[in-house]
Amino acid sequence: MKRILNFFVPKETKFFGLLEKQSKNVCLGSDEFKSFINSFSSIDEETKKEKAGKIKELELKGDTISKEITDLLHKSFITPIDREDIHELTWLLDDQLDLLNSFSRKIVQFKVKEIPELMLKQAELAYEAIHEVDKAVMALRHEKIVSSFCDRIHAIEEENDAIHNKAVVELFQNSKDAVEIIKLKDLYQDLEILTDRSKDTALVIEGIVVKHA
């Protein structure tokens, strides 16, 4: 792969910083999410709400960063990478935070008592994928090869798919409570979509590399 930035017109490089800022904020959200999930069964309802609230704060911060990027797009005549790619990356990163917030809010509202083992595995994979995305986003500025990060994200997404399918099958086989099935299936789906977003982000980043190779 040729050095990516050799092909960029060196006019407006703030986009790299803002995308990195957004990606780091998603990582902070995933760190809070991991802490929340790992401690879930041992904390009281009020602490659960507080932990979910911290993720909500980061989600709102992400909205502010997304607006910064969008405003800069409107003001900039030349961008370092295609406008549609910047817009897509911004949306995908923002949506990851939205999904982290959605899951955390629902698991409190649904009054889940204990997180199933397969859901914990899905959550761990989602966390890992988000941090691999951050590495790939950082690599764009520093002209590093992104393929290893993106390959790992694709592998995580495939593993997550398999766990999700197994979890849903077991849910319908083992649970007789229709309301519980609906709640848990919704939560499994949020984690599935969250990891899909990491895969989608990897595809956009791989596309950027191909365009400038």
C-alpha cells in the first residue's frame, strides 16, 4: 500500500483529529459499558442507573463531535478524504455510541437480574471490535497499514454472528416466559447491530485505503 497521505491535498486536516476524537469517545463509552456489564450482577439498581447515565453523557458528547464534523464539512472546500467517507465514518461512530447507550438504558429499564453468559460474550466482542476500529481510525493519519485491524474486526463480527444465533436459539428453547424472551432478544439484537457497525466502519476505512492506493 502506498503512503495514504501523499495523495491528500494538505488543506483541511482537522477532520483526522475530529474523527480520532469521536473514535476515542466511543472507546470511552465502550470502557464504561464493559465496566457496567462486568459488575452488573453485583451492583444495586441505583448504581446501574448511574453507570448507564455515564454512557448517556458520552453519547451526548459524541453528538456534539458529530456536529463539529458536519459543520466543518459545510465550511471546507477541500477535504483530506472524500466527503461521503467522512460523513459515513462520522455516522457509524456516532451510531455505535447510540447503541451502547440504548443497550445500557434497556437493560436497566427491563429490570434484567442477571446477564446470560452468551450475552456477556457478545458484549466482550463488541468492546474488542470498537477498540480495533479506533486503531484503524488512528492509522489513517499516521499512514499505517489498516488491514490487520480490519481483518480482526471482520473475524470478530463473524464470531459474534455465531454466538448471537446460538443465543437466540437457546433463548426460545429454554425460556417459557414470553416477555422475558422479547426483552432478551432485543438486547441480543442491539449487541449484534453494534458489532455490525464496527464491521461497516472497517469496510469504509478499507475503501478509503483502496481509493488512495
